[in-house]
Amino acid sequence: MPATRDPRPVVVVATQNAGKVSEIEAILTGTGLRFGSLTDFQPVAFPPEGGDYAANAEAKARSVARQLGVFAVADDSGLEVDALSGAPGPYSARFGGPDLDDAARVRKLLEALDGVDDAARGARFVCVAALSTPAGETASYRGECAGRILRRERGRGGFGYDPVFQLIGQGETMAELPAGEKNRVSHRAQAFLCLAPELERRIAHA
């Protein structure tokens, strides 16, 4: 008996970061949509990024949607640290140079905050989630969560700066939270949960 074709539309997650793909799929699991990774398609070219979360996210989603002829979602996120005047912000993924991995970027951040009092280590994670239709029409939503930067890493979950980011009102770092809890309270969750109804509406009327 032939396999039944899955009728659900595929939405491509426009990122090469496997951690982001997993989180976005988990956050949007209740939408009834199927998500595809860029590794399932032909190589695509990404536009250069500037210093604006929304512009970056929308440009990535639009580029992938147009090149592949699919609906696409993307995000641009960053860590804004009060003691660093909001840096690294949209440049968080390249903080310290393009050759550093996540662990090295965390070490670079802690070095930059060496000697800063606990009371002055406030920070926030920011995310803008965007969708694009195959025709290049876009929409985006913003999410934030507040916290502070610890002096050492804690936890093995998540990725990026999660091990040193302690959420306001909680004892855990982002890296210590169970995946289900993180996908409920994180900046990425807030942005994509706001985006989901718009994504479903646009697909339904495509």
C-alpha cells in the first residue's frame, strides 16, 4: 500500500543554526505545519546583515522564500548587556570575531564584564521573528526577556549565551531550563508565538 502524502505545507526555517531550527520547530509544534531545514534544499544565498533585528530577519526569510518558492520563517536575535551599552546586540553571533564558537564568545563576554558588580550586570535577550511568502511579502514580531549575566557558566542546554544568562525571577540560567519551559518563556518563543497566527493565516489564503 503506497505511503500517504503529508498534505501539510512545508515552512522552511531560514537558518543554518541547528539549535535554532530545533527550538523554532518545538515552539511552533501546535500549528499543524511541517518545517523543513535548509539542508533539505538546494544551497541558498543569504543577504548581508546590518544592525537592525527586524531588517535582518525579514531579509533572511524573504531571500529563502523567493529562492526556494516556499513560505519561510527566520529570526534575528541578540544579547543586549547594560554595562556594555547594549552590546553585542545584533552582532551577538559575531561578537569577538567570526572565527569564535559559542564557548569562546561566552568567554569573551565574561572577560568584557570582569570587575562589573552584580547589580550592573543586567541584560536582555531580544528576538525578532519574521515570515515571508513565496512572493516576498513579510511580517515580523518582537520578543524580549530580561535577566542578568552571571560570572560563570551553568547548565548544558540551549546554545549561545544561554549558560551565563539568568532569567529575572528565576534561579536558573537559560541553559538550565527544561526545553519545554525555555520554549514557553524565551525571547524566541515570545516572538514566534506571536508570529504563528499570521503565518497560519497567510498560508490558508495562499
